[in-house]
Amino acid sequence: MPNLPGARAARVLADDVKAFERAGCRLLEHRGDHEAVLAAPRNGGRIVVKLTRVGRFFGGNWGMEVSTEEALLPETTAGLAARGRGVVRQQGVRFRPRRRGDADAERLAEVLSADENLGEALGRVHFERVWVRRDGRPVIRHLGGSVVWVLFPPIVRATPLPPGQPEEILRALDALRAAGRT
């Protein structure tokens, strides 16, 4: 069973790449079966689309993660985590440092959390998780464009990337780029 989800993930990545190409991206290279580098439209830099595995023995998923290849935000000690605000309808995003006492990360989290354009852009993305790596590269783990698998009963199911989401992800990355300049 573990090989079947990985093979399905490779096919799902191909579909995800096609969706980003329809949104104006251009495929630059494949880095193995589960990662591709694309040129974003409008001089948006290079983005990395990959499927990463979470879970092991009894089930898990290969979730689609989209990040920039270059850092858009200042470097911090441990990075940032983000969480959507709002119960029924998301109304912004709250960033927080991943490590307490990181003054640079705290300031950056405040700036990003207060950025209404960024909150609105991320609010249109169906994300599972958003974070900023220590080196300043943002990552969006999406709910679609992924594979879910369960060992008992044996099920492997692809979750397609909804129409319009590649464009919204690209807009959110552009908003993160703009927030990093302020």
C-alpha cells in the first residue's frame, strides 16, 4: 500500500502543475516525482510546488505545499506560524513566532497580522496551514491538490485542486512579497 499513494501523488502533482500553468506559470524543472519548480507570472519569481508526506503506517496524506524559492520576508530564529481568524468566514490571518522570545519574529508577526491586503488574499486560499520558514520563505499547505490514504480499509483518494485556487495562491504569495517590502 505505501507505494500506491506515492505513485498517485506523482500523478496528482502533474495535475497540480497543469493547474498552475493554466494560471500563467511556466514549468522550469522537476525535482523528483513529488516536486516541481515553476516561474510565476508577472515577474513573481520562482515557486516550488510539491507533495509532502504526512503519516506513516495506518494512513496519511501527501499534501500540496506551495512556497517561493527565494526568501520574501526577513530571517527569524525559528520562523512563524499562521492561523486564520474567523469561525464561519475567515477574516484575516494571525501570525505568531514559532519560538517565544524571538523579538524579530514578534515584530514581523505583528506587521503581517495587521496587513489587511495579506489577510484578505490568504482568506481566499483554502489552506490547511501557512507558515514562514526561518529563512523567510513562506509556505502554503493547501487542502486540495493532494492524496489521502488509509490502510484499513485500503483506500487511496486524490483530492483535486479546486478551480481558481492556483490564482488565489499566487495572489497570496504576491501579498506576502509586498508585505516583506514594508
